[in-house]
Amino acid sequence: MSDSLIITIFSMAIVFISLLIISYLIKGSKVITNKGTKMKKTSQKLVAKEANMENIKDDENEELIAIISAAVAASLGVSIPEMNIKSIKRISTNECIWSRVGREQQMFKRL
């Protein structure tokens, strides 16, 4: 009985160690093929793009207001002069940057 228990524990340890080695090989192959740095570059580009969107010029603001008002008018089924838009405020989301980056990457893959 004790011999079979020792063999079982030893076999489980060998399987666990081999799985750890395989996981390290996979991580090493990502580093070698530069896929890890590609993801970092993509996330850095998206963060930079988000920072640039916050610094929109006045001309772009007017264009953005025109687009938003046209979309609201189309969804309500009224003409733009009938509407009175008092303010447009950006709603901050309570999501982390990683979920946004992942969602944008999935959208870019489909294009």
C-alpha cells in the first residue's frame, strides 16, 4: 500500500513539473516571436490615441457637435432646427483600460 502511494505522488509530481516546463516554453516562444511586445505596442498606441482625443480642437468640436446632433435628430425623427441641444458631455466609463483595449483589438481584427 505504501509503495503504491509513493508511486502515485511521484508520478503526479513528474506530471506537474512537465506542465510547468511546457508553460515556460510557451511563454518563451511568445518572447522570441515578439508577440508580447506587439500587444504592448498596440496598447500604447491606443492609450496615445485616447490622449489625443481628449485634446480635440475647436473646429473638431464643432464637427463633433454637428455629427451628434444629426444622429439624435435622425433617431428622434425630427429636423435639426426643431431641436435645442444645451450641452454635450462625455460620460466617463468605469471600465479598466485593458477591457477597452481588448474590445478595440477584437473590433480591429474583424475589419
